[in-house]
Amino acid sequence: MKFIHLSDLHLGKRVNEYSMLEDQKYILKQILGIMDAERPDGVLIAGDVYDKSVPGAEAVQLFDDFLYRLSGRGLQVFVISGNHDSPERLAFGGRLMGQSGVHLSPVYDGTVPCVDLEDAYGKVHVYLLPFLKPSHVRRFYPEEEIETYTEAIRTALRNSPAEPSERNVLVTHQFVAGAERSESEELSVGGSDHVDGSVFQSFDYVALGHLHGPQNAGAGHIRYCGTPLKYSFSEAGHQKSVTVVELGEKGDLSVRTVPLKPHHDLREIRGTYMELTARSFYEGSPVEDYLHITLTDEEDIPDAVGRLKVIYPNLMRLDYDNQRTRAHAWSAGAETVEKKTPLELFMEFYERQNNQPMKKEQREFSMELIREIWEGET
């Protein structure tokens, strides 16, 4: 049985105030062409269909048209909500659409719905687990100790057990520990949203959404397919693709990718103003790509953005890299933020603002306040 794995469409997204809607229409049309070439049995869409919980009308219309065209090809389509989606809005009409082969994950109610497919090797069970926080699961299992995301996902799956002798596919949207983030993803302080990959041991393939870079998450059968488009300059080096998954008999799994080519690439270039405006530099290059330009001139160029946009109309971001900017540069960075606790980060911030460390009473008060806020969010 063959599946196409997609995720993180982020329909309606704006990148540096540029609407990506036309680029998204272009790439979805390309994906439909891949469907026609690959002729899969099903499509797995692992969350973050939209960029906002209340998406704009054009984004909704675009997804509606995409689902219509997938259904018209006779495909079984499986869609879950991600952390950017409203699970209630995405689930609307799900029971009706299921009759057309479009299976939308309902709002989590303590169970993980399963759709059964069948091929020459027997049944394939497709489980739909939308994005969950510990509080979502704790509500239905108050007797369980559920403090972490790992405990939440383990509890949810344990109460909807997979059939060990048959093939099982899970579509879910979480951050599996050890995977690599991009700048355009939401960052958790202290890595609080990490899920241990061991919770997925009952599944033959885990179709993940949430992270934007295509990658395996600790094992070849646990995979992020990544976004179909680049949504931040930290993704400039990514090769975007769709993941093709083929299940043979139990234990036989094949995973490969089909590359995607965007209408406008998202790139980074650097050099002096004179270098980047020299005809020999930009002639023959795709100047209409979305660009992050870094100027290395020691002096600021007057109206640099306006002058550069004459040549590079889709200039999204302009920075300088010189002695002055390097002398003033300081950033905690995503890696540092994830490794430090909320209290450690707040103590650093307090010391920078007040030129003195926090007192013991202040640390204790802050810790108690952090616990109250943390419990409310999870």
C-alpha cells in the first residue's frame, strides 16, 4: 500500500509580510501532478493545514479545492489538526466527508480514531492523533500521572492500542526529541514539548508533522516530511519534497522522497553593495526569488532596501555584517533557550535589566509563578 505523506502546508501564511498564497497554489498543483505520477492509495496530511486557527477565506478555499481534487482521484485522504489549526474548525463536516474518502480527525475525546484499509497483504490500520498537550489527555484520564508530552502521547496511544500482528500507520503532530528545528517553528522553553520516540514502537510508519525540515526522527519509520515550501531563511538550504511511503507485508517498509520546485525559491546572498549590484553578479540569476541580503559594507548604504529592490523585487530582509554589527551582536539562540529552564532564562533577563542577580526570595516567588503559568498552559 502506497501513501504520500504531507504536512505543515500553513495555508495563508505570510513570510516577512509577503503573502505566500500564490506560491502555495503553485506547489499544491505540483503535488497533484506527483499524485498522478505515483498513483498512491492514500494521502497523509499531518497537521498545520492552516497558519492560523482562524484562517482567511482564501486559505480555506484553497484547501477545499485541494481536498476536492484529491477525492476526485479516488484517494483516501487522512487529515489531522496541528498546533496552528483549530481542531473544531478542521473537524467540521468530517463525518460527511468520510463518505467521500476524506477522513478528518475529530476533536480529541480520549480515543484515537482508526480507519481500516486493505490490500493483498491484509489490513492497514491508519490512526489519527491530532496535536495534543498534556492537559488535553489529562482531562479524560484524571487517574493517570500525565505531566509531560511523552506521558500524554503514551497514555493516548495505550488507550487505543494498535494491532501488533497487522500493519499500523500513525498520523500525528508532535516534536519528537532529537529532531532538528527551524526558525519558523514555535519554540518551547526548556524543551517542554519533547516526545520520546519510544512511544511509537507499535507502528510500522509514523507520519509526523510539526517540524519544517524533512528528516527521520530517530528511526527510519518515524519521519517528518517537512513543509512543501520554505517559510524561513533557516530553511534556505533545505530541499523540499513529498515523502512516498510503501508498505508491503508486515515489516516491509520503503520510504523515499520526490523533490518539489517552488515558483520562487527562498535564498540568502551576501556581499558589498557594489558586488550585489554589478550586472555580472545578477544577470542570469533568479532575481525574483525571495531574498535575504546581507551587506558587508562598513558604512550603511542610504536607502539600501529601495535601491536593491530595483534589481531584487522580492527582497524580504536586509542585514549588515561588519565590525559594528558584530561588536553589538548578542543572541541566546534557539539551542540555548531549549536547554535552559524558564527560571534560568528569567534570572538572566532580570540580571541584564537590573545589573544585579535575583535574591533568594525573588527566585522562589518566580518559580512558584512559573509553575502556576506552566500548569495553566499544559
